Amino acid sequence: MPDIVIVADSVGLFDEVGSVLEEPGTSVRWVHRGEDVREEINTRPADLVITDMQVGTMGGVAIALDLRLEADAGRLEPCPVLILLDRRPDVFLARRSGAQGWVVKPLDPIRLRTAVAALLSGGTWHDASFAPQPLAVPVN
């Protein structure tokens, strides 16, 4: 039974993501503030953390960094993190944070479910939506 923590300060975002994940056997918890995620995971470990890019004073990148550094130091059980990015250029930050996955907004149920399944199975998910297409320039 997967246990998923959604970190968002917006009820609308929690409802949107929670409704996609809602199925029998899945537990979904909501954390309103980024500062509270480490304590929540320390108190009751989760299988996955899904965090919005912007959550009050501690957003998705800071949450991913915090959880990764605490796990690397042995103070916290490792937990994969999926960041919900606001725009394509934020991929750079998500990559640097060590997050196992990211999805670029606007969200859709298929990409979100695919990303969650990949991370729950121990893999990664790097959303290619809105990625710039390479342009071949002829050499003269």
C-alpha cells in the first residue's frame, strides 16, 4: 500500500493531485508547509513525496535537497521526491536538487500517474513536456 505525502499550500493543488492518486490501498497525506516535511517523514516514513515548486518559504527544490541531505547523513530514511514544476526552465533547479522526478505544469492525470508509478517502482521520471526541440543549422 503506497503512502504518499503531497506538499502544497494550495487546497486546489492538493485536490487536483490527490484525486489523480485516489485509489484503494493508497494513502495520501497533506503537508501545508515545506518546513514540516522532514518531521512528517521522520515521524511516519512515506513511499513518495510530491511537492509543489513553490510552497511558502521552503519550496520544492529546498524540500528535495533537505530530504536528500538528511538521508545521505543517515538521519532519515530515503524517500523519492517528485517536484511539480511551474515552467520548463525550472528543470535546471530540479536536476540540481537531486529529485528523482519532475512534472511540468499544467498537470495531466496520465503524466502524473506515469511519474508516480515510475518513482514508486524505484525509477526516475523526467518530464520532457515543453522541452525545446533541437534545431539543425546547416554548415556552409
